[in-house]
Amino acid sequence: MSTTPSSEFFIPKLKTDIIISMLGKGLRPNGRKVDEIRPVTIIKDYIPNADGSALVKLGNTQVLVGVKLEIGTPFSDTPNEGNLMVNAEFMPTASPVFEPGPPDENAIELSRVIDRGIRESKAIDLSKLAIISGRKVWNIWVDIYVLDHDGNLIDASSIGTLAALMSTKLPNIEVKDSGEIVIDKSNKGEPLPLSKAVAAVTIGKIGNYLIVDPDIEEESLLDSRLTVIVDEDGSIAGLQKSGAGYLIEEELPTIINIALSKGKEVINTVRNIVKGSK
């Protein structure tokens, strides 16, 4: 149960040699180029009772993300801002190595990477989620469920989170003179105040070769990988390195440039699908 380069998928040495030979020619066994992302499909509003949701497939990796809004109290150091909570759960049916039980350190790592990207990029304008200054704010709960694991759970979860947040609308509320807040969930109000879009792009390293969006077979061969969280303005909101291998200094500019380019591509894809779907 891992979001780090995986040992759960065994590749025979002969096939490993073939894969590395193909990478030398800029090719991959699945027909993709080394910098090509798997096809993305999104079904927004997949969960009827959620305030926002999306079912996402990145290749054969499938993730469901739901957003729930509740009224709560602000933190003492941010009395005029709403709160964001991100949780991830790996469903036991998603992979033979996933086990029932509470989220382990890998699910926690996944949720933290997604949470950090949203916070550091300031993708959500939390100041617009205050209802009564210093007393009542909107809590945003983002729940990520991994349904099918075929590699690169971070990027799939990032796409699903962005799509779900883009489809989220705030329930209508009425603040009475007594301070009581009445929520009308039968009618949706304004969209969630997203100030910018953010996406994660994961680049893996096999030998001396860099590949974008590794699938589960490729993950088993990775020496290391770097997830770069980028926003639509071309800024970097976070980095997450995993794997026992290393990256050399000369590779970092290449990785960053790939991530910035592919991040923009992913954000445009999500925006076009979510805004274009009915």
C-alpha cells in the first residue's frame, strides 16, 4: 500500500531490459511518449448528495473525490477564514496489496500532498468563506477514494480534487438576527471561491530516463520520482520526492520545465471537461 515507487508489481528482467531500451528511443511499452500523460476522463457531480464531486480516470487508475461543506468555527489564528481538510482512503478492492482498516502513512502522505498544493497556491480564497467574523465559517472537507490503482495515485487524486472543487457550490444560507444560521441545501448558491487552479505532475526516473505519469508497471522500475505541484500562473506550490534513488542537479531544470508545461495541460483539460459538461 504505497505512494512511493512500488515493489508490488514484478517485472521479469528481460522485459525490464526491453523497457529501458525503448526509453532510450523515447518510447514506452504502452505506446506513450516519455512526456505523455495517460488519457483523462472526468464525470463531475458523480455523488448526488455531495456539494461537489468527480469520478476521474487517469489511464486505468480511478479515483472518486467528494466535497462536503459544513459550518464550523474558525481557527484562532485565522478568525476570518474558512477551514480546509483533506482525507484519502485506499479502497481494499483497488489493489491486491491494499488492506482494510484506517488510513495508513501512505494515504496520509497522499492527502497531505494534495492539501499542501491547495494551501500553498492559495487556490481557494478562504477569506470569502467567513460567515460571521470570528465565529462561524465554512469547513471544506475533501475526501479522496482510490478505487483502482494502476499507478500515479497523486496525479489522479489531484485531478479529481480540482474537478470536484470546480463543481462545488456553496449552499444558500440565512443568518438570523439571533445569530442562528439556516442552511438551504435544496438550492445551491455561488460557486466555491477558487482563485486559481492547481495540479500535480509526477515525473519518474528509470536509469537515466525521465518519464511523465508512470503507470503501475513503470512505478515498479522507478529509482525515484518527483511530484511537482504547479498552478495556472506557472508558479510552483510544492515538491514531493520519493524513492530511494537520487536526482542530479542538472535534471531538476528539465523536470521543472516538464512539470510546468504538463501542469498547464492538465489544468486546461480539467477546466474544459468540467466547464464543458452539462
